Amino acid sequence: MPEAETDPRRPDKVKRFKRADFVSRVDPTSEYMNFFAMALSMMGLMMKMKWAAWASLFCCCIGYANARSNEDTKHGFSGFMLATSAVIMTYMSNPEPMRSLW
């Protein structure tokens, strides 16, 4: 058998590869959570609100988990330290457990 008859490739179906236009999508979740963490930890520190301090720690963890790998870690670390200090300071001033909000 000739080689042309046994070749399963179809030259009429071959299409040249074209690189797709890549649109980089930036997910702002990390930035939003870091902002909320900073705002809530300041509220927890200034107003001695325990729920705000815990919410800031939660937002900081979410912001760290959603951060890009090439992002500067100083901002996330400072937010985490501020949130942790807010939790510690609110319980140092009033050591009784947090009351339910509802």
C-alpha cells in the first residue's frame, strides 16, 4: 500500500494555531479583605468591640488566602499583626467572654 493512502492525517483540516488575546483579570478580593481587616481592627482597638476584632482577624486570613503569590507580604503581615493585637487588647481590657449580638 502506498503511504499516502494509510496516512490518517487530513491536510485540509489542519488549522494554524493563533494565540488567544489574554486579558488579565485582577481579583480585588484580597485588597478588599485587607481593607476591611484594617478598618475593623482599628474599630476593635479604638472602641473595644470584640466582634470587630474577631472579624478583622477573619478578614485578614481571607485576604492572605486570596493574595497573589507575587504580592508584597508586608501589607498582609502588618494587617495580621494589627488584627491579632486588636483581639489581644480587647480581651486585656475586658476579659469576660463576648456577649451574643442577638
